[in-house]
Amino acid sequence: MKNIPDTKLGQFYRSHIELILKKDIDALLAQYSPDGLLISSFEKTPKYFRGRKELEVHFQGILGIDGLDTEIAFWAETEDPTTLMIVEAITMNAGGSEAKMRFADSWVLDENGLIKIHFAGMTQYPDGTVA
């Protein structure tokens, strides 16, 4: 993990990635509010996952990841409300092959510091095409 600031949200993000690497879906889900919403563009059409049961379906995909490296290209955060906007260069291994992508993630946290809304945007797909 590169270019993550040493802030409260930076630590939260680092923990998020570490949980993905550990494949600890329960702890990962605990970072989301019970009615949290994740909007994903990973499949080139919007997918909506609301609540921890649906989020668990989305996160099942992390079980196939063998390695994950993130490098932050852009980072912005606010305190009131607590939000995070990042652009990441991602390298990961899944199914025995390496994939390189670019993500644009944004989080809105609730009053308890849990992710209420997560925009999980892919801006460059593994095949090199750009969104």
C-alpha cells in the first residue's frame, strides 16, 4: 500500500485493505453500517448492494484474490460529514493471473464512523479499457 496518509480515514482505509487481504469478510462487513449501500461499476453496469447480507454477496469475490497492491493516486477527505474520495492503481492476482486496474472509490461515513455509502468505481478495467 502506497501513498496512504496517516489520518483517521487513512488508517480506516488501510484496515479495509488488510481485511480484504486476510479475506475476513465478517470484519469487512462490520466496517459498513447495517443498511450500508455499495454502488459498483465493476461489471460496466451499475450493481447495487444494500445492507450487510447483500454486501456479503459482493465481497465473496475477494475470496479469489491472492494478492492485492494499492497505490493511491488521489486522496481527499472531509470531517463534517466524514467522506473519502480516492483514485487507486490496483494490482491483484486472481485465478493465477495478474490484473492491473484503476479504481475511484468514495465513501460517506455515518455518525458511528461506519461506511454508509460506498461508490466503488472502476475507471480502468483489467483488459485495459477505460470506463
